[in-house]
Amino acid sequence: MEKLVSKIKAEFEAFATDADLQVEKGNKAAGTRARKSSLDLEKLLKEFRKVSIEAAKK
């Protein structure tokens, strides 16, 4: 679970950086990267939820 949380944090940092570039400078490529990161984050967060529920059952 620790490894998963680290992946989530890293992906969120990448998302935040690219989203800021899109908003502040109108960087279209950064917007594309931010959207991809958001999809990856969604998958990681779903995985976290699954693992967290399993850990709570123990």
C-alpha cells in the first residue's frame, strides 16, 4: 500500500505541474499530459480504494 501511495503522490505532482502550465501559459501539450495524468490518477485511486477496503477487513 505504501508503494501505491507513493505512485499516487508522484502522479499527482506531474498532473499539478502540467495543469499549472496549461492554465498559466496556455501550453496545449501540458494540457494533454495533464489529462493523461488524470486518467492514470483515476486508476491508481480506484486501486487504492480496493486495497484500503481489503486492509480494513483484516
